[in-house]
Amino acid sequence: MKRESSAKSVCVFCGSSRAVDPRYFALANEVGALIAKRSLRLVYGGASVGMMGAVADAALGAGGSVLGVIPRSLDQRELTHKGLTELGVVDTMYQRKEWMFRESDAFVALPGGFGTLDELFEALTERQIGLHEKRVVLVEVGGFWEGLRAWVERAVREKFVPDNVANALEVVDGVAGLEAWLDAWTL
């Protein structure tokens, strides 16, 4: 018997580039569908492009609820997803993160660029200083996160990052790993 996740909303950080390897788009599609299948609300950055658009489209296509939060500057460049369940338009990237973090019970990072890392590190930093105890997970595909994981290990060895914070950054292998992670997350 599958256990219900304690999460109500899962925030997904991922790339908005249209030019990435198709396997990353496939991952985004599977993750969006999985979140909807679990009756969880997807919270994400509100864009219609790249993996961001794919994860939202997949969640919506599977009957899920999606909250997107996008800065006005990106909205004005017509990058906003128009079919979301709920959309928030904010003035700054900081306000975007603040809203997404407030509305989320867990954070899932898929491959991405600087924006993805910014959001991931903010979630981890807020956990480190005690602002939340929400779970943070990297979804590994094709070794994408290997370099970051090596950096975290070194930062722990060099005493920049406490063990308990480094251990809070969980890593799963693909969608099957994320599904098992959700299964283990009980009420």
C-alpha cells in the first residue's frame, strides 16, 4: 500500500532554456505528471519555456494544480505560462522566491542553470539558519549533479558547510528515485 506524502505543494526548480538535451525535457515531463498523480500542487517559476514549461504542462495535462510565480520583467517579455491554475506576478526575483518558498512544503531541483542554483542554495541557506525544515532533493540524471555533490563534500571537509545541512540535501536517481522519496515521506 502506498503511503500519502505529507506535502501539499512541491516546488520544482529547473531550467528555462529551450536548447537543452531532450532527456531533461523528458525528466521534467515525468516529474510534472508524478506530482499531479500524487495530488500535490506544483509550485514553480511561472514560465512557459524550457523545462519550466514542460513540468507545468505535464502537471496540468495530468489534471494537477499549478501555481506559477514570475517576475514582471519576464511577464513583459511574454514568457509567462498562460494556462496555470494560479499565477502570481511580482516585481523582483527575491519576491518570486519568497512566494514560492512560502507556498511550498518541499523543494525538488531538476537540472538547470544559475536561476536553479540560486533557488536551491536559498532553500538550503534558509534551512541552515533555521527558517524552515522542509526537505530539499536533487533529481539526478546523467550525472548532472556530480560536480555540485563533489563541491558540497569539499565544503563540508573544509568546514564551510555543517554536516547536518549537507545531509539535508538529498539526492535521488531519476523519477523512480523521486517516486520512492515521495513514498517514504509519510504523514
